[in-house]
Amino acid sequence: MRIGDLITDIPMVNVGTDLKDVVELATKHKVFHVPVAMNGVYGGLCNLLELIKQGRTEADVNLPVPLTDPDAELLDVLPIVYQQQLTILPIGIDKNYHGSVVVWNLLRHMAIELGIDTASSILVLEVPHRDYDLSRIVHLIEAEGSKVYGVSVRDSISSGESSSLNVIIKINTGDVRRVVASLERFGYKVTNVLFSKEMEDLYKERYESLMRYLKT
């Protein structure tokens, strides 16, 4: 599936738009990022929680996330979403904004495609080719009391064509903190954690912060 197939029509706001109006738009879509136009074209995202924390009253670009090509694959956008803790992913070509993908909608579609249930999580590891040893990775995960339900391996786009691999692992727990800590202790780089309880709690907490602001 292309990422462009999941686009939602979230309009851009202009720099200087009253922040309460921006929050109302964000509330409608249950997100805390909004695309912002600068001089009539896409300029980046507005992270509402940061602006609120700074006491700002108008929209501004404070998260310069580039547009993602609508033909990108779902798995290829996960590093952007996870590393910057986005709630939307802006889609378009050059500075031509097409719309945004709501991250929870993206994860829901991935869950269906990958067969994830609420008690499961997905880990994405970036592993150099020379260090790839699936049996060792599985052993470390199972030593923490979890089971591996599935593994997918692909070249890592972020590290070049052949220098490293993305190892995508489905495990049978929603609380992955001990597993991640163990993998990192043995030198594995965990680049994404999906469908985990702590990720859900983080987004819930931030969304509730927006709701509190809207009521003031």
C-alpha cells in the first residue's frame, strides 16, 4: 500500500493564525501537529504543545518536517513518524501539499496488514550486515519472557543500499521496555517501537494536554 492512499484532508493554516483556531482544527482530527503554509506553500509543521508551552498565541513552523512522497511505502515512513513523535505525516511533492496521513490511521492499517493484535508490538532494529544473527536476537527477546511471532528483513534505506538491515520483529507483548533495554544493552539499535503501551500512553497524554488548553 502507498502512503498516499491514506491521505486525510487536513488543511494548512497560515503563519500567524490564532492558536485557538489551530487547536480546534487539531481537535477535530485528534492530532497535535498541523501543517503550516508560508508564502502560500507548505513550510513545515506546527507542534501545538511546544507553542503552548512557550506561551505563544499564533501558529508558526516549529517542526520543519519535509513532505513525504505519496508513493512511499508504509514501512519506509516509520523512522520519520517515530523519531519525531508525529501525529500526522504531511504528504506531497516538492512544496505542493497534498494532505496529511494521521499516524493512528497509518498504524491501524499496518496492524491489519501485519496481523497485530492489542497484546503485540513491532520492533524495528537497524543491524549492520556483518552483525546480523537472528538466533541471537530471538534469544535476547525470549530471555525477557516474550515470544517472537514473526520476522521480516529488508535493506535499510537510511544507511545506504547495503551497509545495514532493518529487522522488523513482531512480539507477543504490548510492554516492550525490558526487551528494548536488553537489545540495546547488547549493542542493537532499536529505531522504532510500534503498537506498544508506552507509545499509546504518550499520545494519549499529549492529546489530553490539548483538550485542557482548549477548555481554558
